[in-house]
Amino acid sequence: MLELRIAGRDFGQPVLGEIFVGIERGDRICLMGPSGIGKTTLLNAIAGLDKAIPESAVLGREVLRVGYLFQEHRLLPWKSLMSNLRLVGASKREAEELLMQVGLAGYGAYLPDQLSLGMARRAALARCLAVKPDLLLLDEPFASLDPIMVAELKALVSGILDAQPDMAMICVTHDDKDVVSLANRLWYLNGKPASLQWTDTVGDPQRLEKLLGRLRHG
């Protein structure tokens, strides 16, 4: 589906080292690593937003539809939720169905700033889904949400993936529980410059705890 052949990325000093890894349809990947190690940088490279990374470094992206849920919702604040979805190609009916899917039925006329953080993030997720993505990129989607909102959004993401088993996902997170509930693969990014220390499947929670303990402590 997608193959990464990233030779490295620096911002005056090295951030990413060599990243050679593949992504298959149906992969549910949680991307973990220390704060500031380069996880968002890697996500931006995969999405094609980092123009310093040559297109040849991400093989297969040109034929994929990519939905990206940023840490900030990035909805156009002067446009209603309906208009935000229509701008990325959703018909009126599709936009209504997407808002219903993320629990925002009846909110189509609202502006983003009229919503809570959790609601705005769900609206941004609806916009991601409007492009009918083959690959869903999530950058700390549960950050700054209260536990109830986290549970609701996590269940929503899991349900979307279950309903579309060919869709792949890469989710940046710091929470081990997200790996348990969402992932069938773990990427662990660490080092100077950062590289993927683990790219394999994960097992039961006890094995995951031991694995993450080993990765975190070198």
C-alpha cells in the first residue's frame, strides 16, 4: 500500500534518521516515542506536507487518499460545519451522514468556535472521512480531552476502522491504552537522529507493557 524510504530530515540539526518501513491495508499502527522525538515530523512526511522530503521517499502515496486529523482541528472558522465538509467534496447528503456518524447530527449550521474541543475534533474527523481515505493519520487525537470524551472518540475511531477493514491508520499517541484498544502494530520512534526501534505487531497487554518498558529504557 505504502512504502517509506526516508533518508532523513533535519531542521538545522538531525531529527529523523533513515526510516524504511511498509504500511499495508488494514494496518492499525500506533506511533509512540518520547515527546519532541519527531513523530509529527514523520506523520507530515507521510502525508506529503513536508516538501523537503522527496516524493520518491513515500512510494504509493500518489494513488492513495489520505485523511489527516491534526492536533488542532483546522476547520475554517468562518465556515459552518456543513460548508467545511462540502469544501472537501462531500455532497450535502454525505455531509449530513458524516455529521451523524460522528455524533453531530443537527450541528451542520454551527461554526467551529461554537463547539467544544471534543465536538470540534469530531467535526474534523468527519472532514477527514469526507475524502474517503485509504489512510487515516491521527496526531494525538485524544489529547486535552476529558476521559468521557476520550472514550467516546476512541470508540468512534475504532468503529470506523471496523466498518472499513481495508482502511489503514497511523495514530500518534503517548498512551499505552490506545495501543491496546486501537492498534495491531506498534511503531516506536527514538534515537538521535530518530529511527523506528520497533515496527512489528503487538500482543497481549502484559507483553506490550514489557516491550514498551524495554523500548523506553533503551
